[in-house]
Amino acid sequence: MKKIDFTGTRIGQLTVIREAGKDKFGHIQWLCKCDCGNETIVLSDNIKRKHSKSCGCLRTNTIVALNQTHGMTHTRIYTVWVNMVQRCNNPNSGRNYEAYGKRGIKVDSKWLTFDGFMEDMGDTYRDCLTLDRIDVNGNYTKQNCRWVEVLVQANNKRNNRFIEVRGKRATIPDLAREYKVPSATLWARIYKLGWSIDKALTEPIRRHS
């Protein structure tokens, strides 16, 4: 069978730029440019059958648009929900998508509607809290999410380093509060200057005039 050249083909918001090799199963792939400016790889079959319409931004924007009939569009919790969906489903979200969607972090299918999200998380929400995943490598699900103070979420970030201090495991923010040393100072002393933990925690901070 003669291979079809899809270069220049237009499907939804996608324009095929060029062939992009084969996947691990031997299926031909094509590099496509989305109207939003993002590039994505699409299989020949998906182009032929018009299964792919965008880089993913169209689906995300549709999800958000369908959920703007509840009168809560301008509330903080609605913004939290939109940001969650965007960083997991929209490749055009830049670094947010790289840290979530590109790593495989997904949103529970029920939470793709704002009503579904509110049913599970609305009762415990407060404006002073932020949405946190208990397992930082897990998905956004009822079982893995909670509302916490910003401080708790900061300690739960996947790039936090824990330090053993006098038999206790703590993070830089924890130690900074306990020993009244600025977090930035502690970080520099330990990881940049190579000081011992005890010296970093007890050395007086020099005040410059």
C-alpha cells in the first residue's frame, strides 16, 4: 500500500508539518502544529480518521467552557479547579504542564466537571486553604487530595529535601521556624557553603549596616 503524505493536512486546530518517524509499534507519526502554538505528535491513523483535533488545549478549553453555567466562575475554588485541569490536560500550560501532565499526573474523570469536584471537595474548602496531593506523584482524586494550609503543601513538595537533626527528620522551612533562621540563609549555609547542620542552625546572622 502506498504511503500517504499528510504534510499540510488540516484537522481541527492541527496542521501537519512533517513525518516524525515511527513509534515502538512501527506506526508512522507526524509532527503537527496547533493553532495555539504548541506542537504535538499524531499517528497516521488518527489523522486519517480525524480523531485528533488539537494538541489537547481544545479538550481542556471545552471542559472549562461547559462548566461555566453554575454561577461560581469568579470564585477562588473555581480558579483552583480550572488551574488543576489546565496543568494536567493542557500542553500549552508551559512549565505547569511539564510538572504535572507531562509527568503523567491525571485528574479523576469525575473531577473534569466542576460539579463533580465540588461534590467531593466543596464541603471542606476554605479560602485560606490550598489543594494538596498527599502522594506528590499520585493523581488528583478524592482519595489523594485534601485542603491544607500553604505551609503544609510547601513541606509536601516533591523537591523538598529532608534533613536529620538530632534524631528528627525535618525540612528547611521546618528548621527555619524552629531555630529562627531565614530559610534562604539555611539553604545557602548547608547546600552552597557546605556547613555542618549544627553550625548552620546556631551561627549568628551577621547584620550589615
